[in-house]
Amino acid sequence: MRTNTRLFEFLKNLSPTLRTLTFIFFSTLSFSQTTTINTPNGTPVSVFTRTEFTQSQIASTNATALAAFPGTTIVSNSSKTYNCHAYAWYLTECASCPKYWMNTPQDDKYWLDCSYVEVPVAQAQKISYPNGDHSAVKSVVSGKFDSKWGEWPVMRHDPTDTPYNATGLKYYAKPAISGPTTICTTGSFNVIIPSGAVATWSISPSNAATFPAGTSSTKIFTRSSSFTGNAIVTATLANSSGCSSITIKRSVSMGSTTGGTLNLTAPGVSTPGGSIVVSVSGSTGTYSWFKNGNLLATTAAGNNITLQFGCSGGLLTVRANNSCTEVSRVIGGNCQGGTNSMMVYPNPSSSEIFIGLAESTEQQYGGRVLSVTKEESIKTEIYDFSGNLVLAKQFEKSGSVPSIDISELKRATYFLRIIGKEVDEVHQIIKE
């Protein structure tokens, strides 16, 4: 509502009821041209254009506001061009839009057409003072509201430290789905719903992801591994209030594969203590780091990121969480000086390598024949320096030494990962 500037000089000493009655009595209606804006759901709202204060009037009105309510702060200057309703329901959603004055009951349309729904205070974005003809928004400062006081400034204040009657406050929020814009494997989505409402979830196309049954406000979608592309997550809210059915949609990208590079700055094996230092670039946002498929950490992109990788070596994978890109490298074990439980020989080799127990150094080249007696079975994986798997083989327990034919590999340096019940270690091998 519009308020004469002089009116506030004595408001501090009035009761909330008298404040409101005084506001209404002294309000002037010297509006000029009428125009129309729309609620988010398209309902027309009548508003007015008005001429602005002079700079001296703005300064004087700012000072009067702070003197009358010393516990408040000014967010933006006094203005005759817009009021509390226009600020709370319109301008905070469109800061670059023209400034208008919105009289009651035009503000009611924002919740009557379900553009906003009534919610508990913890979820509130907008606040209506039904007994004070006033509107506010929840401030970025916890426990505070921001609201335009007639022609006075936008003030940051306690909910009751205003010239308006603060009894019976109602809290509103715009129905919306929050969650990721990209699903690599799973994505958790949440929807703001009215008290007592239920949410029915779906995704289109239906083969893009699966999700558990139920009508809760939170839902976890698991991407179908065969699906890559765009999808729409939909929540339909059912409630017994005037907003009996509200449909909300959110676009997501499923399994995007663009962007992201990985550059390791660590040596070929873990440092003492089992840590490695890496750098990653090529995509914005956060990165997830995995060792042999298990999550190690989540970090931002940058240089000299320290990861606790352990001494056994393994496959390091980084995923750009906003694009699903994964790039892998193999890290050797031993923590610079430790001993592996397995040995690989001959190394270098042009045709075949053998795997045995590293019980003594004499056994590496032609000593006693060894079997993998500590393991029921082992799995071997050979990776190139880019982390690409080039060869894999499974061995069951036997009396002979496992051997791997590498004759078809190109001449290069590779990483051999040996995996068993009691072993998971990486060796660097050279194909001649």
C-alpha cells in the first residue's frame, strides 16, 4: 500500500492495529497510468505507474525510516514508484522489470491462481501480512524479512518490527522441483508442496530412469544405463485446498559425455602415507574421484588436489559431475618403497608375463615355480597410460604360474592390476 512519508514520524508509538488504521486513513491514491502484468501462471494483475521522489526527498525519507525504526536496515532507497506488494510478488522475481505500484487485492491473485502455495515457515519465500495489508520476502539474513514500506525504503527487519500488524502471518512458496540438471547415475529431486499435499512423480521418456514408488516430496531417480539424452522430471501435486492439482516439470540431461580432462601431477606410485596429488580441468562444477569404482572424494576442479589413495595402487577415475565425463588413470602401489605380495616377470617382455608370489627376490627370474597359493582365484587387468582397459583375464587357483600373453599389445608401458581376495595391487610393465 502507499503511505505518506510524514505518517511514519509517530508510528513507532502506535499499537499494530492503530498503525494499520492510520496507514489506511492517510493513504493517497494519486496514481497515474494503469497497466497490466501477469502472475507466473498467467493471471492478469492491475498495477499503476507513478513519478519518483527527488533525490533530496529520497535522502530525507531514508533518514526518517531509520530514525523511526532503529532496529532495521535499509536494503534499497525510498521510492514512490513501487510498494510492498509489487516488490514481494513481482520485482524480486524480475529485478530488471519496470517498477509499478500494486494495490490490494491484486496481490491475492499470486496465491489464488496457485502461482504460490501456502507452506510451513521453514519453506517460505514470500510472506503475507493479512491483518496489515503488507507483503514481504524472506531475507538472506536468517530470521529477517525484507519488505518495502509504502514510499519508504525496502527495509530488512524482524517479522514484527514494522508499522504493519504482524499477527496471523501466512507463508508462501512457488511450487518448484529442485535437484540436479544432469543425472550421471542417480539424482535426488525435491518439490515444495502445500501442507497435507502429496506428489506423484514421473519421467519422460519413461525408459530414461527408474524410481521407487510413493508420494513423498523427495524422489531419487536412477538413470537407465542404456539411456543418454534429455528427459523431463514431473511432479503432480494433489491437495484438498484451492490448488487441487499442480504440475511442475524440470529438464535434466541424462548421461552427458562432453567436456572434462584429467591430468595427474603425481609420480607413478602413491607417496608415503598413501596419498597422490592430482590436477583436473576441462569442466566447471564439482568432480567425483573413484578408486577401483569406489568413491574417494568430491572436489572442485583445480591444481594440487591431494587424495588419500592408499598403498595398493589401482584405477583412479574422475567424473565431472555436471557433464558425466569420466577419465581414468592407473596408479601404482607400494607407497614408494613398500613391497608387493605378487611379482611379475619377465619385465620388460615381448610376448608373455608370469605372475607369482614375491616370497624372495631369487624367485623372480627362473627360481622355484610358484602358484598363487594365497588366492582362490585372481583377476588381471592391463591398462594403458590413459586408463583404458586393453586386456583382462581371470585365473582360478592351480599348481601352475598364471601367464598373460601380451604379444598383441603395442610396444609401450602399461599398468597391470592384480585383484584377488587378499590382494589388489598395480605393477608397471613394459611391452618390448
